Amino acid sequence: MPIAAALAWCHVSGQRRCAAAVQRGLWLAIPVSFAGAWAFRAMTNQALTEALLAASAVAIAIWFTRLLRPSRSFAGHGLVHEPGRLALWAISAAACLVVVRQTMEQLSLLHTAMVELRSLDATFSLTAGVAASVAVAWFCAAAARRLHQPVMRDAVWAFVVLFVVQGVVYAFHESAEARLLPWSEILHAASEPYGPDGAYGLHFSDLLVLVPVAAAAWSTIRARLGVPDSGGPLVTHQRAAAAIALSSCLFMGMQQSDARPPQTAAASRPEDLAAMAAHPHVLFRDTTSGATFGRLSMVSADAPAGERRSVALTCERLSFAGGRGLCLHLQRGVFNSYTALLLDRNLKQGASIKLEGLPSRTRASADGRVGAVTVFVLGDDYAAAFSTRTILVDLASGDEIGELEQFSTWRDGARFKEVDFNFWGVTFAKDGNTFYAALRTGGKTFLVRGELGLRKLTVMRENVECPAISPDNRLLAYKKRVGPSPDSWRLHVLDLQTNTERIVAAETRYIDDQVEWLDNRRLLYAIARRTTAMADVWVAPIDGADASRIFLPQAESPVVVR
């Protein structure tokens, strides 16, 4: 669409050389896209690259507005003079960059669909989506060439304003994901719905087509009514601000909460759920695009690619063990609300616990008595990269047992207490008393062992996050920092009996998840697909030469119920 807008304006305003430069940039984008896709897949910090490219696209769009300004020295509304050779090549490079920042990610996704997932449906969806977007852009560019210059100017101004706003939001979101901003984790989660693939951002992308069409229609009507042209654009700064505010309110109304049971897809029958639950199975959050997105679902542990069954409940994260569980539930609206819902052995909803922040992690103890919930919170009065709150709850009643910051913490035999303590990533041992968690303070993270009965925590190791204990209680898997960059974390396994640690060689990527044990030798974890709300559950052996592979496509937050 930005290329279509540029070509249409260059044509209407008579800037043939500029149009030729934009078209040259399109041809250059073809080989650069394939090289960019290869480089993008090999990058260790893709979010940083996306943030820089989004910021560059915003700068290019703002620079383009100089083409829309009226000029007394030009017969129409266009450039004061023809650009030189260097400027034309700069236009080609700018057009190439605007295209490649999108196509390299699409080609990367296509590689995932064709090579990693080997999914015909996913491959068809991607190619059909790209074809549809090209068709829409071509149609808009062709139709725009029939417009008069003042009408075209108003339409392009409307598009540029929306494109810049979307680009700024996306650059901010990806900067938070790359951990370039303070409170990055909270800001990333808070801005997720407004990105191009977010719940509200999807509608914003629709408006990139609808609003310019509406602006062109109104400009035409205004001309026919005899309203004089002010000589400036229809979309002024004041009108743009009002349109953005109105659009934001519109998004809130258009967006149906993904936390309510979708009405277009019925839940599985209770007897079907019970039949699958009678055997080892995996509970998970379904990320399939459509009516079941976000649903609490299950699949047989022996046939993860087989039939899925779901309940009429959506979860952001979930945990389950010993016949009880927790579903961290999001209710969207003008102000989002969060609750932890108690689940019985039939996955029916029980009592609810109000959460004071964005859901992050949850775990249930093996005996089903105790659960842990971690949320991101705002408003704490100390400077830290982020702030969390972790509570332990009684899974039978929903009563709060305590907050981990209220427990006593010990390190090297001495009491350890700082004002910036943050706990998360709890995992419970089989004895019902011992648990493990991550602690962050002073810019460092620690592995701590907890004793529920004594309300005591003991520091064990440094540079550890999100522990998960194995079914036989002998091993502890976690993320460990291995370098200075924000994403230099690798999966490791600690033998609790010998205190020896080894890296999980099968997985070399940064995994931003608390793993789940499929059995005593294999780990499950979710990896989000780039530029989509989908994720896949991968499996990796803790030793051996086998590589990691997709275990459960279009899913996240796996829980193995044996």
C-alpha cells in the first residue's frame, strides 16, 4: 500500500522520474527480499531489526509528505523541481526498504510453513494472503490514477498519517521486545494488541485502505458541493488527531473479547473430553487462527497431531496437576481485566481470583493442592527493568496462601533482602512442600529453592530463569544466561542429586518460555511465529544427537497430564 500510494501520487502530479525510481526499487526488492529472509532467519535479535526497519519506514513516510505540499512555483501541487540522479536512487532505495521489511518476513514464514511444518494449509494461506494484498494495492493504485490531484492529495495524506501512526506503534512494540526500553516486558505485552497482527492492529490495517477511500470520497463530494479548496490537505494535524482518537475508540468497539467463548465453534462434548482425559494427554492454549484461538484444548500425548478437543474457555496461560488447575484469563475491553480461574478435574470453571497485572506464568503442584501465579505489575516505587508479583493459592478454595516477597530469603547462610525483589517461574516438587523459582534483584537473576511450610527461600545459583522440575524430581530445567546480549539465554538441565549442570544441545535458540517435561528425557516449550499471534510447541531431548522439532503446531502453554 505505501508503494501504491507513492506511485499513484507521482502519476497524478506528473512526476514520471519519481515513479520510475519507485518502480526500480520494486525490482530491486525481489533479490534483496530473498537475501533478507535468509539473514533474518539467522539473526539472534530479530526484534531489534524489525524495530529499526519500522522506524526507517516511518522516516521515509514523513519525508514523502514533502511531495504532498503545495508549491506556488509548480502548476499543480507537487515538487518544486525534478529530483537529481542521487535523489532518484535514494527514492529507489527507500522503496526497496519499505517492501523488503515486509517480504523478508513473509518469505521466512513461508520457509517455516513449507519446510518446518510441511503444512499445505499454512503455505496456501500465506501465498493467498500475499496475492490478495498485491491485488488490493494494484487496484488502489490503478483507481487512484483516475482521481483529480486535490482529491488524490487528500487520500494520500490520510494514508500517510495512518501509516506513520502504525509504524510508530510497531517500532515501539519491537523495541520493547528487543529489551531496549525500560519496563520492556510490560510495555511489550501492553502494546501487543496494537501491532499489525494484534487484536486492534488488525483493524488498523483495514483502515489503511478504508480511510483513504473515505477521504477521497469526501473530497469529491466537497468539490461537487462547491466548497472551496483551502489549498491545503484535507487531513490537517487537528483532524488527524481527532481521527486517530475516534479510530481507537472504534477499535475497542469492533474488537470482540477473545476471552469469551467463541459462538462460531462449539466446545467438545463432555463425554469426548472425558474419554481423552482418561489417558495421558496434553492440555494447551490453542493458537490456531479462527474461532478456537486462545481456547483451552487437549490432545492425546501419543498422537499430538491428532484430533483436538476444547472447552468453552480461553486462557493466556494454564497449569494443571492432581485433578486441579489454573487458567489465567483475559477479558478485553477499553480496560482489560485479568483473572485466574480455578479448574476441576473435568476442566470446569470454579472460583476466580482477580489479578492485578498482565498474566505471565502459572504452575500447579503435583498433588493439586497449591498453585502459583505470576503477573507483571505497574506502580511499584523502585527502579527496575520490570516488576512482577507471584502469589501462591489454595487450588481447592482459591484463597491466597502468600506472596513470595513475604517469604524470608537466605543466601550463603545470611538473610537476604532488597527492595527490588521480583519472583516468577515457580515449579513444585512432588513432596508438596518444596518448590523452585527465579528471583531478580540488582540486575541479576537467581535460582531459589522454597520451603512452603517454613515460608523460606534459599538462593542456589545465579543467571537462571524459569525452572521446571522433571516428573521423577531428579532434574531441573531452566534458562541460563550465556552471554551479554539480551537474548543470550540457553536451556540447561541441573541434576539435583549431583549438582551438575549441562546445556541442552538440541536447542540453540533463545526460548522465552517456562518449559514443560514431556517425560524424564524430553522438554516441551513454545516458540512464537514471527509477525503472527500463532505459536508452536517444540520438543527437544536433554541429551543425545536428535535435533529439536515441532511437537504440537499452533499451540502454546503445554501441560502434560499423565
